[in-house]
Amino acid sequence: MRMYALVDCNNFFVSCERSGDPSLDYKPVVVLSNNDGNAVARSQEAKDLGIKMGQPAFELKGLIKSKGLIMMSSNYQLYGDMSDRVFNIASSFGLGEPERYSVDELFIFCNGSNSEYLQIKGMEMHKKIFKSTRIPVSVGFAPTKALAKIANKIAKKYPERCQNSYIIDTEEKRVKALKWTKVEDVWGIGSAYAGMLKQRNVITAYDFTQLPDKWVKSKMKIVGLRLKKDLQGISSIFMEDIKPKQGIMTSRSFSKTTDSYDFIKERTYTYGVWASEKLRKEKSRCTTITVSLGTNYHNKTDRQRFVSITKTLDFPTSSSIEIGKQAVSVLERLYHEGYRYKKVSVYLSGITPEQNSQLSFFNCENPKETVLMKVIDGINLRHGKNSVVFGGMDIKSLVKLRQENLSKKYTTSWNELISINCK
């Protein structure tokens, strides 16, 4: 039987922090977003305290003394390296073709292996990855990707009973797993769809699979119908359905509110440059740019304003010069005096592969800029990020992110390697 495996790291960001600092084990730990703004990862102990995903950091400060809460700044360099290590180990088992889905999830297409063999390999994979990295993983096996997601949830929910590995390989197991899974917990069903489905008395994933195909397609499009088939055991979701990005977002909250147009302009230009760098890594170009600007909605005494404008570009581009310039031109229309702003976002959409970009008779990207971007990317890759920056960026502000509790780069810097006391 053809099977898919899903290798998923448990509480990944927190686990990465614990991998280099065992003193964090068994303690409530929260990893904060950029600028130490909101909770983006929580240990189980933190979840037990009632801490919600996305909860602002200032609301949690009281728990530091009363409950021993530990708040860590995001260390994406560490997380990226640990992700590579985990996935390299998982891929070394030779179960089949690996397909990275996210920073903490890896699908493996398994072909020609029996259930007993896969179950054992899943258990061995968990042990080897934890021994090598101290990152706990759960492994789920099933005939489809959507079912592998559910199998993984079961392995994560009952680690001792399943020994961190679970396989859905019979019709009885499939039905039982679907009846156990709430519809809002199904991969690809968001809160809006979940609300709509509950109005139709669809409470579990099994209920969802009993809906008529015609109704599912009319309400949830072809993607919803494929999800239903996948849950029924008919493989219908492939990586090309979920992998391509529809947009690239670069967004940061400021360390404090500001009414300075020059500061917001520099941040907007910088975020446009960073977004274009992500675009070039994907070997893509964009045709649309959206800039959003907002005040601090947590501060009830300030005047509130949240606005965004979308602009269609004259030609597809991935040039930092062009995207930065266009982002600032949109900001000029957004900015109004009399408000103290907290956050600006730059969102690139209309993304197409660079080899498929539509050409224009009258407007097109400057070919010199294309060459320049490759040279700059090459220098920054060899000598470190921001070795070369653009004139609209403030060099000092590039390192101004609030990171009060940043862990060391245990695995990527010779100067910050873990020290072991062998006494």
C-alpha cells in the first residue's frame, strides 16, 4: 500500500530553545514574535497556564514572577538550522521521497513498505532525532496527506501509548480517527469554514466526509472536495496544491508608537527590500504590492487608524529598488498626521515564476537591475545578511529589533557553541 509519512516537530520553537538550554525543560516557556511583541510558540506548561497563541507580551509579564514564566525572543537562525538537522535525519531513513511542507513539518512519500515496518521506523526516527537534536517529533502514517496529518495528531496526543508513531492502515482505524477529530482541527478547514459546517451539524471530520460532493464543491471549491476525498482515503492532495506561495508578507511592529513619517518611510522601504529578497529566493516575481499601516489597537487612549492600499505594478518584478520605491509611493497615500502608528506591512502578491513573467511593450524591468540584484544577493550570501544595503535603509535600524531574551546561536556560530562542564 502506498503511504505518506508526516514528521512533525512538537512545539518546535520552544523545543529548539530547550535543545541548547536544558534548564528550560518542564518550565512554562513562550517564544515571542519579532520585536518581542506576541506569543508565537508555547510549551505545554505555558498552555496549561491559559496563555493563548498571539497573546501580547505585556499581558504575560505578570506571570513571570507569579508562575515562573520564561519569555524568549525569536531566534530564527537557530530554528532554521535545527529544522535542517531534523529533516536530514528523517530523510536518512530512506523511507521514500521527502517533501518539506514547513519549517517543522516534513512529508515523506513511502512506497512498498508494510505497516509493521513503517511503525517501527517511525519509533526509531523519533528516538534518533531526539538523541541527536533534543527535538521531539511525532510521526504519522496514512494513505493520504490529510489522513497522515490526523495520524500525526494521534501520535502527538498519545505519545506513550503510540510510542510517538501511529499508522492509519485499515478502514476501521480511518473511521475511528475521523470521528475522533473535530472538524475545526482538520488540515485546511479554517474558522470560517468550520462555522459554516457546524451550522450544517458537521461536528467531526467523519461528518464532513459524509457530505454530498456537489455541496462541498459549491461551498468550498475544488480544494474542499479534494480534502474530502483525501479524508476518505483517496489520495487527492498533492504538493503542487499547497506549496506555491500566493503572497509574501514582511511585517514588524515598531518598538514604540511613532508619528514620524521619515521613520515609517524607512521601515516601509526596508520591508519592501526584505520581501523582494524572499521573492528572489523563490525565483519569482510579483505584479501587485499592498502596504498596510496601523496604530496600536491595545492602546485605547490613542486615536485608531488601520488602512491599506493595493497597487498593481506596470510589470512583474523582483527588484529591491523597484519594490522599495513602489512601497514608499503607496505609503505616501496612506500616511495621515495626527496618529501614532505601531505597525507597517508590505505584502507582495500576483506571484509568478520568473521564467513565466508576462512581458510588456512599453514597460519592463531594467535588465541592469536584474544583474545588480544577483550580485548583491551573492555578496550577502557569502559575507552575511545586510553586508550590502540600499540607500533608503537605515543601517542602524537593521539591528534595532527588540530581542531582550535572545538565545545563543548554539549550532551556527563558533563563538556561541555550547560549553560542557565535565567535572
